[in-house]
Amino acid sequence: MTKPVPFDEILAALAEPVRRRILDAIADRGEVTATVLTQSFDISRQGIMKHLAVLERAELVTSRRAGREVLYRIAPDHLAETARWLGGLADRWGHRLEMIRKIAEKA
């Protein structure tokens, strides 16, 4: 049985613009250290580490140790599942809005 997607944690993690920018930076590089990320942001390494911890708890990134460094990479599974869920939500709302439009046109 697969583990349920932690949508609440994912959405909370994605709500912060800096974390979305960090995800973009990791996606652009494939795999990156917090030190390298710090060079692209006006945030301390400790601040970057806090954001990475939130992203890792939400299972949006994974980390692996390589010597003394920790490398971070995107964990695409939950991102993809979240995108599918949001797409389905948008489709349902689109359908409802279309029904409202049709009703309004008849009135």
C-alpha cells in the first residue's frame, strides 16, 4: 500500500515564495548543496537549511550525504501527484463555472 500524499504539508511548503524559488533552483541544477543554494539567495545558510527541512518533511526534496556535503534533489512523485490533484480541482471548478454561465445565459 502506498503512503498517502501529505497535501497539507505540501501546500504549506509551497505557500512560501522562497521555498518555491529554492525548488526551482534545485530543479535547474539537478542536485545541489545548501551552500551552493545560499549563493543564489539573500538568505543565510541556516535560513536555507530551515527551508530545505520544510521541503524535505513535505517530501518535495530528498537528500543524500556525499562525504561532508549533503546534496538535495527534487522528489517528483508528490509534486506530480499534487499537480494532478490541483488539475482535477481546477477541472471541477471549471465545470461548475461553465454550468453557472449556462444558467445565467438562460435567465
